[in-house]
Amino acid sequence: MMEVSIARWFDNHQCASVLMIDDLSDAYIGVYPESWKNDWGNLCDQPGSAWRFLEEHLLAAFPEIRITFFVPYARHNVVNENAPFETRKYGVGERAEFSAFLRKLAALGHEIAHHGSNHGRYIDPANVSTYRNFVHEWELFDDEEEGIEVTRRGIELFREHAGIDVVGGKYCGYRQRDNSAAIIDACGFEYWCSGVNFLSGEPGVGYFGRHSVLDFPTNFPGNAFVRLSYRTGNLRKDRRKKLTRFLQPFYNIGQYRALDALCDAGEIISVQEHISPATSSGLTQSANIVSDMASLHRLYRHLRGRSVWHANCRDIARYARLRDGTTLVMDDDRLTLRYTGTPLAEACELSLVATDPFELVAGDGRRFGSRTKNGSEVANIPVGCGESRFRVVRRDG
Ligand SMILES: [Zn+2]
């Protein structure tokens, strides 16, 4: 009898990776002379936009990257109108151009995910610094009903205006309180980013709530390879960086090791970024695609040497849920896959591996042949809810 098992990641890749970009929204803060640095998404895909910058400076070199954009659906409150800069901000549905832009990103294989309504509020709006002066959205919901209503409204708005089904998201500022998980669970999300676990070494993914929401990790800072050298706009910090930037090459050794450790352990590598360096105070946003571009190039060049499944959070979460919720039973040449997890929104592909070439024959006659990948034979098969049965046929060479 042939031994067939479920691959840890799609197509028998060793690990999975996503680029997570926070706070894409229909907003703009005119801090810099260059428009792409000021753009939070308001310029959509026009020349001079943040998206064009991303395309030309990162995606052109690494087209394999898939991005999940975390998008607040109302006017972004971190963008403070009292800032001494030109500010513009709109909510989803206010400008058809922005909805069309979101649709375009989704059509390119990227993902639009939930990131609250307006992200929260300033304690003192006259002070444009967020430092100890901003309360994030999920810290503000005193009762669960209100949180559910505000969160559900986002799901409806993305569907209504952009035709997008939002299936996951992230707490604003990774801040939550005791009722937050219940709000997320009640809204029917498939995955949620609850906390930052940079290099914590905690393996695997967890689930929470009655609907088994996958707790998506945030485990790698996009600025890892420039952290000691980039300018923040804060004089004291920048003076310190003049000294520390010489240590960056030594620091990088540890960062490469951390990436390799995640790959070796078959983990998700989730690279954390923000869309724009521009903030209402004029200081540079920590971790942003502009300041961190050289770091991102180092990171993705390194991942080219590894077996990485590049996918958005939704696809990674769906594979993990399918893998973790499926039991595989072999009886002679009959193979049964039994999915007992939370019902799937749509059929997904599961990857099966064996040491020798094989073919799976479904009840309706469809055949799925294996091919060699990472030293094993792998076949990708569509699986829905309940049971899927196949006959396993050994193939020669
Ligand atoms: Zn945010």
C-alpha cells in the first residue's frame, strides 16, 4: 500500500509567506515633496501613487509577492485634520475611483482585509502626535453589540461598493480588550491578526471562538534589514541611528537566521509594513514601504533561495484550516478525506504527497496526477466540505 499524506503547505512548499500592508485608505498627508510618500491610497493607481511606487520598486523585481492590505472603511482618524500639512481622507463608498482601485488590487491576487472603521480616536485631537494620544478602535467598544454592528458594517460596505468579500482582518494597532475576540467570532471571519509575535519562536497557528477563527501570526518586521539605519525625523533617535547604522550588517545576520528558522519550521512568514511614511506629526511612520524598500529587497532575495508559497492571508488561512480540519484515511487503494472543520466558504485545493508517483481518481472519473516537488510527489486536489473519496493508482516514473 502506498503512503499518502497531507502536505503542510500548498504544492508541498516548505513555508508560506505574505506581505501585510496596514492602513491603505482613501487618504493623503502632504508631508513630503514626493507624492508617493504622502499617499495612503488616495491617488489609487495614478502615476505618483504609493501603489505605483510599490509596483515599480518591489513587485516588478518580485512578482511572486502577494499582499494583504488592511483597509479601514471609514475616514481614517489617524490622519488628523489639525496637522500642519495638507490632508485628505474619505471612507469606502465615497469615491467610486477608490472602490475601483480596491477591486483592481483584488483582481491582481492581492487581498483587501478588515482594519476597523476609522481606526480609533485621538485623546486630544489638537495634539497631532499619536504617542500616548490615540485609542485604537477595538479598545473603544464597551459593549459587544456595538462592536459587532460597526465591524459588520465594514463587511457590507466592501461588498456593496467594491464587490469584495472581506474574510479576515487585523485589530487596529494590535490593541484589543476582553470582548474583542467575541466580536470577531460573531462576525464570521475566517482569520484574524490578534497580536504581534515578532521572532517569538512560537510554532504553529492557533484558533479561537466558536467558528474557529484562525489567529494569524504577525512575525516578521519589514524594516528588519534597515532598522538601525533609517531616519525617523525624530532628532534624538536619528542622532542615535548615526551610531547604530554601522551595526546593521551584524544585526542582519540574526535576521537572516530568523527567516531561515521560520522556513525550516514550516511556519508562516508574515512581513509587516505600513503603506506610507507620512504621519500627521511629520515623523516617519515606523515600518513603511518607502523607508524599508532596501530591507524588503534583502528579505525577498533571501526567500528566493527557499521553498516559499507566496500567498495572501486569506489563501494561507484557508489552506491551514483545510489541512488542520481534514483527516486522511487509507484503506487499501481507497483514500478518504474527511473535513470536519468550520464549513468552507468555497472549495479549496489540498496538496497530497507520497514518495512515489501516483494518480488520484475521483468518483466522477476526474484524475489528478502527481509531479515531483521538493523531493516528493505532490498532487493538488479540490476539496469541499464533508467527505471526498479517491482511488490511488501507482504510476511508474
Ligand atoms: Zn492600522
